Amino acid sequence: MSVANKVPNRIASVLMNALKGGVVPRVGLEYITVGRAQEISAILHDIEMIEAGSASFRFIVGKYGSGKSFMLQTIRNYATAKGFVVVDADLSPERRFAGTKGQGLATYKELIRNLSTKSKPDGGALPLILEKWISGIQALVKVESDTEGEEFDALVEKQIFAVAGSLEGMVNGFEFAKAVVSYWRAYRNDDTALKSNVLKWFRGEYPTRKEAKDELGINFIVTDETWYDFLKVFAAFLVGAGYKGLLVLIDELVNIFKISNSITRSNNYEKILTMYNDVLQGKASHIGFLMGATPQCIEDKYKGVFSYEALRSRLSEGHFATSDVKDLTAPIIRLQMLSQEEMYILIEKLMHIHAQLYSYAPTLTHDDLIYFLNVEYNRVGAQTHITPREIIRDFIELVNILHQNPHKSVSEILGDNSFELAKGGLDGEEIQAEFQEFEV
């Protein structure tokens, strides 16, 4: 039986608490990742292309609880470790791609609030990025020149302007460049108020252009219409600042599907189309988009993404791909449920992490794990509705109860009829046969 790698207790605790609560932990996913090798490999290839100056756009599609959010967080952790900056947001009624009440801007604000790097993985990394970039330029100038004082500052400023100047040809790049230079001057002069104002501007928090002009001399603010172009400028700047690129993760696309007004829905799908076209036509670089969605919110011909004909014609699969033979270079990656063998490996990992966290020797046997999974897969409606999330939650509850009640057996906790349920019916026999073939 394979034993999980030693997991730091802080991370083990986060894993157990998050998974028991039905949410995806932001750390420690490498200890419990099972399956998805092909899908992850396809997205990691995208990341390599983004690093080389290309762009990428993918939908990660799966049922609730199938592992979409888990996949997004796994990629997020990989990308930051590789030197990317990652921004992420969940859509909601208040956060969309477009709207009449600032919903697009609200999405941008959430993305920037969650801006993460390897050294600051929990968001809020914008000041760190700017100051690290300036420090890097100062160190470079110091290596290349013996100057000090004003002459040194002048050389640093020249390098700052060189990076800023490379942005000016982009849409909204000139204003972005002015803000970058303003931040450098605030940094050099230790002007805390100016620093704060520049960060406020980058975060899209100025309500009017007049306020931005009065405080920064920049006659521009991020709006519902401009936020996506601004992300592209951010990506170019981040590469100039020494990062590999920008990865944008957006989950809960179902909130666009739920919009009742057809015109508002179409406006949001049109924004997605703009991003998608930019990526495929080479108008965006060093930036990647991953969007989590359910099958219904993609395929529904009345309210889903496919209700917008321009997107349907671009995203629909060809004639040859099937559930067994997938084209993982297509813009839509469909997540199948984890196999029963993969679920066995996952709960075994969780058993060892739980035992390590609470300092006891695991008591569940191979047969106990199979017994538990048989019960789960034989529940009424399980073949069509059971998800990894539900099985994981049940399993953590089981090991919690066993640990707190060591005199209890697995069958006692699972219920009086659990043994019959584990054996039961034609489906149960098929599942039992599958597990008997599975060698651990």
C-alpha cells in the first residue's frame, strides 16, 4: 500500500478542513492530486507557450463536484511556482464580464485583489511586484555602473522609462506607463501617499477620471469597457518585470448562464468572444485564460455559451472526438468523474494524511476502503449523481468518527445495512468485481 508523502501539519490541517467543508484548499494539492494527468499535461503545455510569448484560452467543463475548481487551483499553484503571476476570481451576480452596474469592473477588482506570486501565494502581491521590479532595476544599474546619488537615480529612471515605453503602443498602455513611473518616483522619494494613490489606480478603485487626474495627473481609469485591455497591458508589464506571464483563472461561469436578461447575457458572451478571438488571432501575448463551467452553462442552446452563435461555432467539438477519445488541444477540456480505482488511491492518501495530522497509526485496511467505496457507489442514484466531493466529504467524516470512537467498527458507523448495500444488486456486483481486479 502506498504511503502519502510527509505533509506539514499546517497544510494537512488546511486540507482536512477544506475538503470536509466541500471547498478546494489553496495549498497542499500536490499531496492529493489523483488522475487528470492528460488534462493537466495539456494545460501545462499551454503555460509553456504563454511563457514563450503566446496566449491561451480554455474552458474546464465538468459537473458540480467533479473537480473543476481543484484543477484550476492545481494549475494556479504550478504556475506561480514556475514564475507566473496568477489572478483569479469567482463570478457572481455582482461580478461578470460586462454589466450596467460596474460588474465587469468588479471582476477586475477581484482579480487584482487576488493577484498572486510564488512568494505571496494568497493574493495582494501588487506592491510586492512593483517594489521587487524597482529593486531589480536598481541592482542591475549598480552592477553596470559605479554612479551614486542623483546620477544613479537618473540611470534607474532611464531603465524604468524603457520598460514603460514598451507599453505605450498598447491600448491604454500610455496611461499604465505613467502610473508605473509615478510609482517609481513615490518609491524613490518615500512618498507613501503617492504610492497608495498609484496602487488605488492600478486596482481600479478611482470612481471618476477627475479624481485620478487631480491626484495622479492621469486622465484615465479602469472601467467596465477597458478592464480586459488593461489585463493585457498588465501581462506585458509583468514580463518586463521579470515574470513569465499572467494566468487568469475565472470560475463559476454558471453565473452568466443564470442571468435572466438575454441582452445582458449576450453582452457577457460577446466579451468572452473578444478574449477568445484575441488569443487565437495573436492579439494577446504572455497571457492565459482558464474558465470553469458546468456542461449545462456551456451547451444550453437558449441561455448557455452555445446560445451565442459566434461562440458555439468556434467551440463545438468536431465529428471524431468522443468521451473515450478526446482532443485535449480543443478549447473545451471536459472532466470525466474520477474512476473508482482513482478514488481508492485518493481516499488512501487522505487516510494517511489524517493519521499523520492526529498522530495515530491508520487502522483502516484495504478491505475497509473497498467496503466504504462499495457503499458510496451503491447508494440510490450514485451512478449518475455521485461526485468526488461527496465521497471525500463522507470519507473524512468516517475517519473523524473512527478516530474519536475507536471502539466502533466501519460497518457500525456506515449503518446496519451497509454490508448488504456494499454487496447489493447487479451494480454492486459489477463494482465489487472492478475493485477485486484493482491491485494496490
